[in-house]
Amino acid sequence: MIIERVSVITKIKDLEEELKKTKYNKKTQAHIGLIKAKISRLKEEEHKRASSKGKTEGFSVKRTGDATVIMVGYPSVGKSTLLNAITNAKSEVGTYNFTTLTCIPGLLEYKDAKIQILDVPGIVEGAASGRGRGKEVLACAQSADLVLILLDVFHPRHIETILKEIYDTNLRINKRKPDVTITKKPRGGIDIGSTVKLTKLDNKLVADILREYKLNNCSIIIRDDISVEELCDAIEGNKKYVPVIIVLNKIDLVSHEELERIRSKYEVDICISADKKVSLEELKEMIFRKLNFIRIFCKEAGKKADMEVPLIMKLPTNVEDICNKLHKDFVTKFKFARIWGRSAKFPGQKMGLNHKLKDQDIVEIHLR
């Protein structure tokens, strides 16, 4: 088994080396695409082999609140300081690496939403392969609703390693799942259909990649202009798609000119100082919006709406989702709803189950 694993790793390295040496042009496009597919398939085989030895468990943390956010970054980037600054947690803070050796949860309360924030040990290069406690951290990220990547202002280049480790652990950030349907069949070869113009693939390359995955008899319908990597993801079917916020921390320790230089070179969503509490309110708002939260206020007929405690829902949300959240029988007994707010054309508009709601709408459910 060890020889077999070494062989797979060697094949991956050889293919990656070939990929680096091959210049991209129209003639080599298909060849490069097939190399990428082979690398993806071999990595998936290696991932399954590692998983078969025993399921990689994340840290044992009970999920609470309306959503869970995990903070990922190198050691000593300020994750514990940030957790203490925006939540009710008391995570140990130190000036040396690996202060956090387990998962510390905290609760961020913002705009009536209760958001669980997890501070986990720092990850380093090789985390996806098990270096340090990387596998546990990244397994924990698999169940999160949002990943917050924290960077040290003195080491912004770490973002490249972190993104690679996240990708290698089957997380896809700030992307939506490709709209691809693959149906196996007993015989008849490969049938390819698409509802959009494919600019990164052609039918021959699609068929070659399917055969690489031993899908010699199947039908495929592609509804997005996808890349080779996205086709491989669709075939493997085990990727988690999660939103990400990239945060640059410790900005109080550099000049304005240096900060602007860093921002021009690296793509970050927000710059903060957890220690000096700079831009933390802006970060809370960004977390709230990135989670696609909206607040819905409930109203009983003939009474004033309860504007104190809203339901926290995620976009897209319709009236049926509200009914399901309130009581399991509300959908079957539903008659109509009256809506006040931005989603209604006029106050108290009468709507059905499929009506899409907006932030701070007031909903009055009428049952049979």
C-alpha cells in the first residue's frame, strides 16, 4: 500500500511538472485540460485512500446560533484577539505560535442574529495533507457557513498557501456549484448536451475527461460555461461551496503608504486591527451580509407586529420558508399571508407561499 501511495504521489508530481513546462496555446489547450483532469482524478483517489483509513474528524463543537463562521489563518495572525473583540469568548492570546491548540467558540450577536465564531489552531503549508492539525481545522471548515481568512499585514503572501490548502481539502470559495447533470447508462457511449456556449471546453475534451474518470457510457448536460477544474468537480461531486471573507489584520503597525501598497498587490475584502478595534463594526456588517441574512418580523392578525425579536432567515426566503420555521403544520394549513415592507407593492398585500421576502418585511400568516 505504501508503494502504491508513493506511485500516486509521484504521478501527481510528474504531471504537475509537465503542466508547468507546457506552454498554453490553442494547440496545447486540450492536452493541458486532460493533464489537469488526470491530476484532479489522482488527487481524488489519494483523498479517498486517506479517508478510508479512518474518517478525519473536526473539532467537537456543538453548533449554535443562526450560522457558524470559522477563522482560518497562519499561527499568530490575531485570530484569538479578534474572537475576543467581536464575541463573548475568552480565547487565550499569546505572542508566540500555536497559542490556540483546540477549537474555541464565541458568539457574535449582531442585528438580532446569533453567529457562532470558531477560533481554531493556525494552519500552515501542507495542512490539507495532515501537517500540524491542518486536517482537523479544514474538516471543521467543511461544516461552516462562512470562512474568514485572517492575514498578518507583514505576511500577506500567506494567502496563496491558505487558498491552496483550502482548495486541496475540497472547499470551493466564493463560487457556486456548476450546473452539470451526469447520468450513467449501461451502453451507448457518451452523449453531450449544453444549454450555453462553452468557451473553455469542447465536446472532445469533455468526452476525454469523462473517460479519464471511467465514465465511458453516460449522458451529460452542461448549463454553465465551466472550466476543466469545474467539470472535474462536478464529476467528483464531493465539493463544499462556501463564501469567504479575506481580512488583513494588524494594520495599525504599518504606515498608510505601506498598507496601500499591500492592498494594491493582494486582494483583501477588509483591513482591520483586532487589537486596536479598528473597522470591527464594518467586519460584523460584512459577515452579516456575506451570510445572506435577512430579518423577518412576525405579526398576528389584529395585533401589532413583534419588532423586538425577528426571525433570522437566509436569502432567498419565501413565505413557505417562514411557515416551515414557525410550525411544521403551517404549510398544510396555509390560507394566505399579508406582507408589509419592501417586497410588497402596498402595505398588507395578500400573497401566497412562493412570495419572495426582503429584509425587515413584516409577515402575517393566515391559516385555514
